[in-house]
Amino acid sequence: MNRPHVICHMMTSLDGKIDGDYMNTEEAQSLYLKYVEIQESYNPKAWMCGRVTMEGNFAFGEKVEFKGGITLSVPRTDFIADSHAGRYVIAVDPKGKLRWTQNTIPTSFQLKVESHIVVVLTEDVADEYLTYLRDLGISYIFGGKDQLDLHEVLRKINTLLGVQEMMLDGGAYLNGTFLNEGLVDELSLLITPTADGDTSTQALFAKPDSLVKQPAARFTLREVRKLESNGIYLNYTINR
């Protein structure tokens, strides 16, 4: 397999939501620390999030508009600024919307290892955006001309970065796309003892309307563990 083993690592409420008011409860905040601990136990070479997650948590650069358009004056070739990083964070940002301040995400209470940023783009991104990333020392790879091919993205993450195992910490649509494409190998799931019934918040997996629906994924349970604060940890492998 010329791609990383993909572990979808998530925390949800009892009603399967990955965000919402339940995240403010004492139980969820306590269990989030366990979520981080479990992720670190994998010691992943890379972790991946989508644009919305990155924008809300890590990408805080000034909102500069790039108006130069697409002239292909900057070659559409992959750019790896740091091929020996201890860990990579893969930001899925097809059209180049994220704005950064530096080329790494530093350590914090939720990130124990500094992560070099690698942005996943399509080729129809603005030329100026590629120059902007290069000037910051941020790596980028192309995953398609105007739509992402996640199989190709994972192949490049494996061959260009040497990643054998990757954590997928996506939103519902990124997780759902990986699942629909048959690219989730393992599900690492922490369930909090909370629920709010809010139908406007995201669930664990959601298939974008643009994708052809595949048969329901089926999993095999490998581990069940009771956690503090009445949480539960489940680990599944996917049936091929």
C-alpha cells in the first residue's frame, strides 16, 4: 500500500456530534485531554484537518486577498520546505483560503510535538498564494487540477514526506469523503456522556453531495475501554 495507514481519531457526543454546546461541559473538557493523550500514544508522523478546522483553531494570518489570478507563472510542482520535520500537519485547503503567520504549529496543551505545515491544494490556486506560502517556508502539494484526488494526496504524503501512519482529525465532510473513498483504515473514537440534540451541528461523517454514494462502511470492534468522567473509548478497524 503506497499510502499511509489512516486513523480517523475523533471525539463525539452520545448523539454522534463532533461540535456544539456539549463541548463546553465539564465532562467533554476533561475527556478532551484524554483525546489528546490517546492521539499522542500513536506518535503519528502526520495529522490532517480541513480548512474550516484550521481556520478556527490554527490559521490566524491577516486576511490578504490575492487578486493576481492564475497565470501559471509559478510552476504547479510540489514544494517541500522541510523534508525532515518531526511531525507534519496536513491542511486540506484546495483553493488557498487559509492565511498563516509561520510555517509550523507550535506545541501547546493539545499538541505535544511542533508540526510543520503542509497545505494540500488544487492547481487552480492563485499564483500569488504559492509565492506567499514559499515566502513563509510552508510546504504544499497538489492533489488535482480543480478537484482533489485523495488517493493521489495520500500517495504523495507517503512518498514525499515518508509518512506511514496519519491521524485524520477532520470535520464531518472531510471524514465522510475519506470514508466514502475507502481511505479510512481505523476509527479511534472517544464518546462523551453528553448530548444536546442540536440538528445544526456536524456529525462524525457526512458525504458531500458531489460524491457518488458508496455502500455503508462496516467495522470490526477491537477495543472498548471505560474512561474517567463516564466516557467510553472505542477502536475499530474497517472491513475491506
